[in-house]
Amino acid sequence: MSLFIKLFSFFIPGIMIIFGLLMWFAPPQTINNVYGYRSKRSMANQDAWTYAQVCLGKTWLLVGIVLVLVTIFLLPRITIDEGSLLITILSIQVVFLFIPIGWVEFCLKRLDH
């Protein structure tokens, strides 16, 4: 297995960990249309905005770490060609990239009630 495949397999989890830490510890302070977790619920008021940024940060960090561990476990065990391996791993990771967005929206909805 090439070094490129190994390194690229950790691209999405790495991005999730980096942005998770950023959003958790240095989130955008004010509601804006440029940077941060932006949805109708998160931009409803300042409290929702602040909560959404931190919630997404924590969730992305946790999911990113889990994806790193799963990728480390799966890489040597999957025996398909490199191209298919990379596409399979990245496809799974993309799904897990978006799951935290549903979780944050669920948590924001609970705050409304």
C-alpha cells in the first residue's frame, strides 16, 4: 500500500480534528455569514450561535478521533485495490463528516423547547 493512500486516508479525520479544536476553543464570537456553523437555528440568536459552534467543535473532534482509530484498524485489513480502498474509506468518512451536523441541529432543537 502506497504512502499516498495511507496519508490521504487520514485527510478527512485530520480536518475534523483540527476544525473541531478550532470551533471548540476559538469559535467565531459573533453571528456571521462567513465562518462557523451556519444554519437557521444556529443563527437565530447569540446563545444558539455560541452553543452550536462549541457543540460542533466537540462533536467533530470526537468523531475525527474515532475515524482515525477506525482507519488505523481497517487499512491493513481491507484487501481490495488501492483506488477502491481509498474511495471506500473516503466515502465512509464523508458520511461521518456530516452526521455531527444532524446532531447539532437536534441539540439546537432541544434548546428551543
